[in-house]
Amino acid sequence: MPQLIAPTLRVQASFLEAMKELRAEGRGEAGDDSAVGREIREFAAEWDDPVVFSRYTDWLRSMTREEVVRPLGYVPCTNLWYVDGDTYLGRLGLRHELNDFLLELGGHIGYDVRPTARRRGHATAMLRAALPLAHALGIRSALVTCDTTNTASRRVIETCGGIFEDERGGKLRYWVPTRAEHVSDRP
């Protein structure tokens, strides 16, 4: 049964396969300013080394702590991977607060599903599982955004109870209640 877990060396082989899939669709290129895009550019050349990969997963896990020095513009964030056994299916970032950029375009929660695992309900399950975690952080309504052209992500957000606010900078902005009784149980 797939679940959200902290980044781990255990799924390195499957993670590397997933990153190849994402790179094949153009992720990590200069215009990709997503978390996965930035990390592909910064770390991908050395991810196959278990020592480097272990440092990478340690770095991702450390981002939750307030005292950690972060790159400019980063806020405390719980990084989680969605896995089924040792198979990496996707990732989710739960940002503990919003800075100006995140309030405008990025939101509290961002997620990616590897191409070969899409259209199976994983993104919906990931977002649904993250909402109680957001609530535990004191976030009563999570801002979740998607590109205006990303119909699949829009459906995920709406299925999880997202209430459309507006469109800004090519992004649709939704507020998703984090209390369990407000989260839809629809697939």
C-alpha cells in the first residue's frame, strides 16, 4: 500500500529511474523552477553515489527544522516521498509557512508523480494524506496551486476540497481545508 515517508536511501534505485522519466519530459531544464527541477540541476549528476544520495536525503529531511540555514527564499518544509515498498512514486513538499512568492504562486503544498505512475490516484492520495499533517502544523486552510493548463492537478485539488480563489501569473490558486471532516473521500 503506497504511503508518504521521509526521504530514504532505501528507494534510491527507483528514485533514479523516476528522475530519468521526469528529465525525459524536460524537468530540470533551465526554465523549470519547481523543487524537483532545481534539485535535478543541483544534485542529479551525483545521485547515483550512495554517499551523496544519503547526504541529499539528510538535507531534505533537515528542511523541517527552523534553525537550518536554507537557500534564499526557502521556508521550513516537510519533504515526503510517496512509495510503495521500495518503489518511488512521487514526492510532496509541505511548506510550514508562506513567503511572498509562495503566497502568490507556490502555495503550502506542492507535489509531483513520476510519469509511469500517473493517472492512478496517487496525487489525490498524497494531497489527502498531507492535509492532516498541515493541520497539525497549525495550517487551517492550505494554499495549493497548479498551472492553468494542468487539468489533472486542478481535479486533484478540487477532489480534496479545494476552493478556487483566483488565477495569478499562470497559476490557479485554491484554499484546501485541512480538517479531516472537510476532505472529500472521493477517489
